[in-house]
Amino acid sequence: MMQRSWIARRACQLLLCAAVSGLRAPAPRLRIRMSAGPGYETDRFAGRYALGKNLPTVSSKNGMQFAWRGKEQPVRVLGGASSEVLGGKNLADVLRKGFEIEERAFRALESGEPAEPLSVHTSAGVPQALDDFLDALAPHLPQWAQESDDWCVNLQAEGSSAVHAAIDMVIQATQPGADLTAPTARTRVACGASSYHGPASTSPGGGIPLGAAAKGLTHPVRYPVPSPFLRYREESDEEFHERLLAEFIEYLDTYEHELGVVLFEPQWGSSVASTPWPPQLLRAYVTEAKRRGLAVICDEVMCGLGRHGQDARGATGCFLTECWDLRPDAVTFGKSIGGGAGHLLSGAILLTGASQLAQSSRTALQSHTYAGSSARALCNGAALLNRLTSLRDNVRAVEKAVKPTLQKLRQDSGGRVLTQGQGALWGGLFAHSDLAERTAANVALKKKCAERGVLPYFVPVGGFMLTPRYDDDPALLTSAVEDLARCCLEVVNEMSWSEDDLLPLSKPAEVTITSTTTTTTSAAEPIVQEALQELEKPCEHLSDRDRAIVQLNTAYFHRCAQAWSVAAKHARIASLEDEAIAALARGAAPPFAPTSRDAAVHASTVDLLRNRGLARSESALALLGAEGVASLVQLVGRQASSALTLNVFDDSTDQPWEADAALLSDAELSALVAMAGASDDADVCLQHGCDMDEAIIAQQKEAAEVAPELY
């Protein structure tokens, strides 16, 4: 019995290590043990959390106070990811007309008489409530779109489908007559380095848990964004924004011929903990994209419906797009537009180009059975839009209740918790530059929040997001945020982070290659220049992509800053995906298909670096050929020699791989690792040791004993 218990415990530890450090272990064949609780609370429901880790059933809600079955005190829910905007009587008023329709329909159905439709299949007609919804939506469009009167809207049930609809509409509208199935078609979608536009498996942005092919049109290389993960120390706002814009222009120069759409989130949600874009910088990005003929979409599923709280500039303030004068081709909406009471509705508004679709007899390609078919959702949406301007004071009250406490948290934490937001969308981010440290902090924060009965929306990058209802009681809201702030302060005090550990990151080492014949005053300089030139040499029988994979692995293995900078530059020129670069920047297994050439090059390089030989060369020989394998061996040797030389003669403490590693969140990395290599592969990563993993496992175990529903 003791031996079986040890085996089971060790299997769990290996799986947890794999999720954080990239080590891949075969899945243990453990029988799922069913709990004796009600159906939802058993291991039969595969929902948001890991199987068997569901949150308790919610028996009642009163504003932010949720009553969980089996809990004596209600939990104060500050999160919900913009899923609700109103509660109590205000919500009842929004739901009233739809409820009355359903009540009349029920009575008619019960008596066998014709009934008002509650839903209509998209192939059979539309609900009567559609006209009311469109009439309510029109005044909230940007003034220029109303004046041109060339707009249309596609309706869906949830946000990711709305984004897909926006993509296909703007491509059709901006490229009339183009053969969109041609190999050279400009249909790729550009997403930010930190972004979220729906479930990562198939939506733009996020990770690639099912591989890049499942992301459809999403371009594998992400454009730079003004997130704290990409900023350098000692860099002013002006310098940061100027550098990013230059890098964005370079990105477009490189990939413009492939792109049809550029996708923006004016204010991030979970991917950067509610951080708003700097408006002037975002306008510059949008202007540059449109100057090149690219379609622009602003995804406001999270921040729209006035949640942003920005100056309406004489309009209704529904969309941040209008408040900041962004002028995209399309804007999306969703979340609680249907009232936040379970009647699902989302949509994509084509702000210009509707006539183009009509003339060519086209429409949105994204459609399904219940796309905009719910009469109740449409009634709720119309009622909410009709009263939206009257809720602006409520949003300001939310900001007044939240902002001072979060500002104080940032100050009291010594910058160890970065807080940001606006209106009724706020967030906090643990500022340690190491993702493993932020993960550990998040585990501790969940435990402390559970003890105090407060529940923010925990974000995978390490921190939280707050999306209160517009009519939450300000005093209760302030009290809950103060409790959350105390939890955060306790966590960072316990973590004992030094200022050198915090974001922003150190600036990567500058790599400048000059002729070795240059007169120098240092005996070491010719040696350094020769090593740098060696890094730049091409390699016969290997592609640029092959070379980039070898270079990144070798540079990370030897922790050579200059070699990494050269390798990262080559990798992007070779169109190596950001997800792969980010994984290699942590020494983790990248998301290459198990039987691909990429996987063979990566595995062979790791084998050579770690074991100074090829234990299993069959796959490499089959995919690369004998000459390719020989070239790979030579390249690893030359790159390793240059990296060691640079380490000896360069005393820089820079770690440029940290900036690339930050392109992926912890949760995204876990998903990527799960897709890398076959299940019986040996280690195909360069991560050294599992000390941090064991520490995190211990903290998770301790926290789970206090609040198992959160883990």
C-alpha cells in the first residue's frame, strides 16, 4: 500500500512539474474517483477548471454577494470578466420585456395556441425583437459611421464567434473580387503579443494548445504591444512608445503581404490584467495599418458598453473606439449585452463597407443555429442600450470606489503589484519578472482571498482583474477591494522580492558586428567580433528556420545574452512562431508537431547539448538526411564555441530571453508543453532543475487544503 501511494504521489508531482518547467511525463493511468456530492460538484463535469476542481454551486446572488452551497458566508465576487453589468431592480427592468414575451409565449403554448417565438433558426426567419435591437444600437455607433450610413451588424451568441464574424466581414469588404482561397491571398490576422480574443484552442491570440493549424487565419508572429512585459528599465513612456511604433512598422514591412486584418484590444482583459492602451499610440498603430490598406478590428467584448468610463466627447460613450477616435473597419461587442442573465448575445459591427457586401451578394460567413436568434437576448440588449447613457454616473462611481485603493496598493507594495484600469475595468499584476514567481504569488493570493471571502478574476499572467457591476454598492465595493489589497500586500511581503527582480526587464544586449580589421585598444575585441561573426554565418543543408532553432537552443543553454539577441533576430526573419521562441526562451519544449522537421531539429540539438551525442538519430536522419545531420552537428559546435567565447569576454548580466519568454503566460506554456513531443519522449527541453516547481507544488498543496474549490 505504501509503495502504491508513493507511485501515485510521484506521478502527480511529475505532471505538475511538466506544467511549469516543460518536462513531459507519460500520463499516469489513475482511475477518476467520483465524489458523493451533487452532479455538478462531481468529477463528471469538465468545465472551466480541471476535472474535479469545480467551484461550488451558487444558490443565490445579491449584487456582488454570491451564496455558495455549503458555505456559511457569501463570497464577494469582484470578477466575472464583464459578464454582468447590473443587478437587483436595475437588472429586473432590463429583463422585463423579454420576460413578459416569454410569459405570454408560455401561456399560449400551454393552451395550444400560436405563440410569439422565443427563438428562430437562422434559416427560418428572425425574431420580432431584432428591429428593436437595431434601432437601439444605431445611436451608439461612432458619429462618422452614422453619417456615412454604410454599416451593418452580424449577431452571434458569444465573443469569439463575434471576432470571427468581424474578420470575415472586413476581409470581404476591403478586398472585393479577390480570390481569398489563393495561396497568395492576404487573409492572415495579426494579433498582439499579449492578446485574448476567445478560447485559445481556435481563436486569435492566446496560446496554441491544439497546434498552430487550429488557429486558422491567425498569423504565427505577433506584433509588439505596450505591455509591461515588453518594456525596458530606465525607458520613459515616450521612448517606449517610439520604440514600439518603430517595431510595429517593421512588423508590417515584413508581413504586410500576408495580412488582411489587424486585431486590437483597446483595453486588455485577462492577458494584461485590464491595462488600457495609450490612446495616442493606439491611434498611430491603427493609422499605420489602414495606410497600408489593412482592415482594422477593435475587439471591445470586454471593455465596451461604456465599461471603460472614458469621456464620451458628445456621443453616448458605448464604445472606446469612438471615445478615442480610432476609426476601425469593425468593432465587436458581447458579454453582458444580453443582460448578463443567461440570454446570450454578441456581435460584430461592420462600420463601413456594408454596401460592398450587398452589391456582391455577400454576408458574414460565421453563422450557426442560434446566431442572434434569442428574442429574450435581443429584448435585453435593446433595453440595456436604451438606458446606457444614464449609467455613466454609475461607472464613475465604480471608478471612484476602486481607483484610490488600487493606487495605494501599488504605492504600498513598492511597485511589486502594478495596478491599472479605468471606469469599471481594473486589474493588478504581480511585477516579478519571473513567471514562476508570479505563479507562486497567484497561488498564495487565491488562498488569502478565499480566507477573506473575496473573489477577483485571477489572470494567468499572475494577478487579478476586477469587473464590478455598474450598480454595485460603492461602500461594499470599496471594502471588498481593500480586503483584496491586503491579501496582495501580504503575498508580496512574504515573497520578499528585491527591486532588481521586478519589471520592467533589462534591455537586451546590443549586438553590433564590425570588421575584425578595425583598429582596437582591447586585445579581446577581435576575439569577440570573430565570435559574433561566426553566429551570423549560414549553414549548408539546413534552412534558416532550422538554423534559428539550433541558435536559440544553444544560446539559452549557455545563457549567452549576445548569442540570444542574434538568434532571436534570425528566428523572426525565418518566421519562427513567437510561441516557439517564447518556449525556447524558458528552456521549454516548443509546440512543434511530433513528427515534423522542426521537432527533429529541436530534439537533436537538445540531445547534442545535454548529452554530447545523438542517442536516437533515426528521426533526424529520416527528416534531415545524413548531410543535414552532419551540418546540424557542426552548427551546434560552432554556435556553442561562440557562445562560450562571448560569455568569457562579456561581463554583461543582461538576460534578453526574459522579454521573449514573457510573450507567453503560465497557462499558455502549460498548454504548449502538453502538445510538444510524443508521450514516451525523453526530456526535450533545456530547463535546469525543478526546485521552483517543487516549491510551487508545495504551496498549491497547502493552499488547496484551505480552499480546494479554487484549485
